[in-house]
Amino acid sequence: MAEQRQAIDSAQALSHYVGANSIHLVLLVTHVNPFLAFFFSARVLQSFDTEECKCYSATVKITLASMKGGVAKTTTAVHVAAYLAELGPTVLIDADPNNSACSWAKRGNLRFPVLPLLKAIGIGSQYEHIIVDTQARPKPEELRDLVEGCDLLIVPTTPDPLSLEGMMLTLSTLKRFGAENYRVLLTIVPPEPIPEGKIARQELEAVGIPLFKHTIRRLMAFQRAAADGVVVNEVRDRNARLAAMDYEYIAEESLAIVESRSRSVTAS
Ligand SMILES: Nc1ncnc2c1ncn2[C@@H]1O[C@H](COP(=O)(O)OP(=O)(O)OP(=O)(O)O)[C@@H](O)[C@H]1O
Ligand SMILES: [Mg+2]
């Protein structure tokens, strides 16, 4: 009941942005599926991102998604958000019903807000960066809404065959929708001289899969950070700084990708 009330409040707040005539549509979508409601709102807000209304154009939306579970979506969402929070107002939206990101925040102390999906409907203008963590195995139509509702979709994968298979499935679904605003991130990569990470990168590059230049190493420090509810450079671990740097590269590259895409859209 409380959730329904919250959904109606959120829909009313959203209607403020989309105009009074849209309230019924927003209410309908919100009741049917809060997940879709958020991405519906993201797409409506994007449609406001025009010459006349620049108020949302500064917001960078980055989403984590994959058809495979356990590939570091939440870990990536938390650390990219942590880095971006140093640059400007940032929120992490937990769109996973398992509430992994919210639980992470509750266990400890993150220096940016982490909101469950229902509390996030209609937010936007006050944040420069919105990071969205999602559940594993989204349905194809959910994946379409996710990719269309963001500037960059990060698809993490570990270098093992099962995970790579899940990533390829995710990419083939994205391609079906004509999406191009995604990048694959190799995560939990075992240390050299174990060759899996290098081999996976070579094979993916050979078939033209768009990859982040940097990979995320497999380091115990990340598991400690999740357990303590903090970001990795705050844990007592000799590799903590190294681990944090891995995600700094990814956050910087993400911003550069979004910027270059928006420049090419403006130019065309
Ligand atoms: N770079 C890393 N090195 C070592 N362990 C890691 C690393 N990244 C994530 N992990 C660990 O791997 C596990 C899965 O990570 P995470 O929860 O971020 O994945 P997920 O894709 O969000 O999973 P789910 O699909 O269940 O939501 C966690 O125990 C996490 O601490
Ligand atoms: Mg997760």
C-alpha cells in the first residue's frame, strides 16, 4: 500500500515534467511495472533535452546491465558513482529488486545517495550524473528501455566462457534494437601470468566488440569493500589504491565516450 502511494506520488511529480495530460499514462506505467516507469521517465526527460530546455542536458546517465549475473554490475556501479561524485552531484539508482546497491550503502558509508527505483522516479535535474544498477537477466524489452534511457550502457563480463556467452547474448539483443551506446567492460580479471584476460580481450577486439581500454583486476579488496559498505580505497588492503585506480580509468573513459557521442550527435 505504501509502495503504491509512493508510486502515485512519483507519477504526480513526473507529470509535472511531462504535462497534465500525461498523468494517466504515467500512473498506468508506474502501476504495471516500476522498472519500466523509471525508464519511461528517463526517456520523457530525454525528450525535453532540446534547444528550448537545456535543463537536463548536463545530466550523464550511465547504466549497468547484463544477461549474466555475478559479473560486477553492482561493484562497477558503486565505484563509477564514487568517482563521479567527486566531480559533481551524483546519484546511484538501485533498479535491482535484490537491492544490492542499497544494502551496500546501508552496511557502511557511501558519500553519494543510493536510491531504490521507486524513490528515483522523476529525479534528474539536480544531478550531473545518474548511475543505474540493474538486475541480471533483464527481458529483451527491458534491455531496450535500459539502453534507450541512458547515455552509456556498460556491459560487464568476466573473462570466463560462461560469462562471455552471457555478454554475447546481451550484445546480440542490443544490436537487434540498433543500440550503439554501449561498451563491454572486462571485470574480475585474474592477475598475470594467468592469460584469460589477455586472450578474452584479443578475441573480442578481433570481432569488433567495443571494449573499455582498461580492465578491472580480480582483487580481494573489492570483496572487502562490499562487505564493509564502503568504496575500495577505504578498505585496509595493500591493493586498495590499485583497485580504486582501475575504476577511475573506467569512469573517466565513460565520460569521454558520452562526450564524444554527444559531440557527434550535435554535429550530424
Ligand atoms: N574486481 C573484483 N575482484 C574480485 N571480486 C570482485 C570484483 N568485482 C566484483 N567482485 C565480487 O564478485 C561478486 C559479484 O559482484 P557484483 O555483486 O558486483 O556482481 P553483479 O553483476 O552485480 O551480481 P548480480 O547479478 O547478482 O547483481 C561479489 O562477491 C563481488 O564482491
Ligand atoms: Mg548486482
